[in-house]
Amino acid sequence: MRKIGLIGGTSWHSTIVYYRLINELVGEKIGAQANPELILYSLNIELMREQNKEKINNKYLEVARTLQEAGAEAIVICANTPHMVFPFVQPEIDIPILHIADAIGKEASKKELKTLGLLGNRPTMKGNFISSHLSEKYDIDTLIPVDEYIDKCHHFVSNELTQGIFSTEAKIFFIKQMQKLREKGAEGIILGCTELPMLLSEHDFDLPMIATTTLHAQMAADFILGN
């Protein structure tokens, strides 16, 4: 089995889910009597909250190099938003970062979805690190909520979900946003915050929901197993 390094902590709630899923998915193939070797570096989420891009880039590069030196053969960033560092970090290390947008793109292509709604925090929705990756590699268009709802999406993600609060108010709000995205042409919805699948299930809405956490964890498990 190949060894991967996990960069977590943003938030630690989603990092736990990644760790559990990767172990479970690998365990399905090798048996419950064993588990893969993983190297976990958990960051302080305050780094992301500062929104200092240079500081974030440099810290993720430092951590990526630490994991590489510790023997990791690939890196998994256990959240959506920190993938903003990919263009800066990947050229500076010798092992691959398994990009979350590849997990999304492969699943959407399998389902023949060409237009996806994207929900998450402000940097994830307004940034291009997921949308451009999907457009360039998979010819998939991405839609986001209108500007008047961006702040409220960000509020629920940053002030509730990443702190382990999963309220009925937040669930109703995101379901309404999915309805609006469908009206704009979305054929499926990217749950682009690793805590969103803890709030919403596939039974809550009648479009395909692409849960980035599960797909990304499967991508990691496949790499570990050499698939």
C-alpha cells in the first residue's frame, strides 16, 4: 500500500470524516484486521480565517514538504477551500496533490452532468480553483448563488458548520439555494464544503448531490491501493 499525507484542521470536524472514510474504504479491500499508514498534519483553522493568501500558500507549502520528507507519496487536503493553494504548492513538491476537483469531475462525467451548482463558503464559490479545474479538464460549467446570498452561505459555513453546528435554519437555506441553482440550469449540486454532507443528504433534494468529502476520500483510498 502507498502512504499518503493528510493536511487537515480546516475544520477538524471534516478531518475526522476524511480519516474515518479513508480507513473504512481501504478496509473494505484489505480487511478490517489492517489499516493504511497515514500521516496527518492538522492546521489551525485561524490560518484560513485570516484570508492572507501569501501566508496560507507558504504554510501549506511548508506542511506539504514536511509530509513529503516524512514519506508521503501523495497529499490530500482535507477540505475544499484550501485547494486554492494548489497552483502555488504543487510545482514546488515532488509528489502529487490529489485535487478535490478531479474527484468531482470524474463523478459528474460518470453521471453525464455538464452544469453543476456549487455551494460552499465565499472563497470556494467566488474563487476559480474548483470551477476553472472543472471547466478546463472536464468541460463542466459551474453556477453559484447570486451575490445577495453569498454572505449568508459563508456565514452558515464559517460560523456554524465548521464549528460543528448543523441547524434547521441552515438546512432550509441551502435547500432553497439548490432550488434556485436548478432554476438557473444546474443538473447537479456540488456540496463544496466538507461539512455540508453532514447537514444535507441525498434524500433532501431531487438533483444528484456531489459530496466532495466522500469522493475525495475514495480518490485517496484508490491511490493507497494502487488503483
